Amino acid sequence: MQQVRHFQWERLTAGVDEAGRGPLAGPVVAAAVILNPALPVTGLADSKKLTALRRERLAFEIKRDALAWSVAWADPAEIDAINILVATMLAMRRAILGLCINPVAVQVDGNRLPNLRFERATIPGEAVIGGDDRIASISAASIIAKTTRDQMMLELDAIYPCYEFARHKGYGTEIHRAKLHEFGPCREHRQSFAPVRAAS
């Protein structure tokens, strides 16, 4: 595991990341986090490299100790209307807008930036490939986005138990595809994704 870099560009730089671009069902969720230099959170890493229990514990610490954090999403209907990439950027922008502190800059995991023009000012931004495993605030955002989305999928599992969302979180696993073909898609499926269209 790479050592997470605590970026010193500005104290109020927000890290931004998403969870759920690839699944066939559920929202794409984004989070923005401004960490508190006086209360560093240890053990931050790419959420995909952490156990579910470790993610939950870190999410609690991040929410408790960060200067600001926010989570937002785009739902399946929005994904179908504007495509998953645009929906992801929209969710990121919503997460940034939801911060209770205006960041002086943002760092986003990946190779693209959302629209960073707010009112009459544009926030400086940096897209960082692999940032969720290298930059502490992006790692924190990755964890918040992932734990939030997982909880949303657990709630959807209670509404649509036949798809077993709790097991696969909406990803295109073998069992999910089998359930999709058995029952057809529900309103939480992304109708624009080919496997969902094929099961309609």
C-alpha cells in the first residue's frame, strides 16, 4: 500500500471522490472532505483496499474530526438521462456545494474535474490519478462515498429483496445478472446500461 500524502497546498483544500460508477443499479455517490490538520485521521487509504469494518470505523472518525464533509449523488434516472460520466461530475459538484466551508481548492481522484465555477468564482482544481490512495483528503472522500453508497444499497435491498442488493451492491455480478433476467429491472436499475436493457 502506498503511503498517503498529506497535501499542503492549502489548509482548506477539499478532497473529492466517487463510488458506484460501474454498477447496474443504484446511485453514483460522491463525497467531498476538508480534513483538519490538527486532528489527522490515521489509516486512510483507497476505500477498495479496506475491509468493510475498517471503512465504517474510518468514516466515523472522518465525520467526527474533519473540518467539513459532504456527500451527494445522482440517481439512476439522472444517470440514464445524462450518462454516467456527466452524472458522476454532477454528484461531485453537488458534494462540493454541500460543504459548510468554502474550499480554496479541490483535488479530485481520476483524470477529470467537475464544473468548479460557483456563482462568479472558479475554484482551482487538480485531477489526480490514483489520488484515493495517495492524498489523505481524497482517501477520506473515497471512504465516505463508499460507506454511504453501501448503506443506500442495503436500504434498497429491504425494498427490493429479490435482487439481493445487500450481497453485490448493484454491481454486475453473476448472481445479480441472474436475478435481473429472472425478475426484470426495477426503477433502481440503470436502464441505459446494456445488461439492464438486455433484461428488459
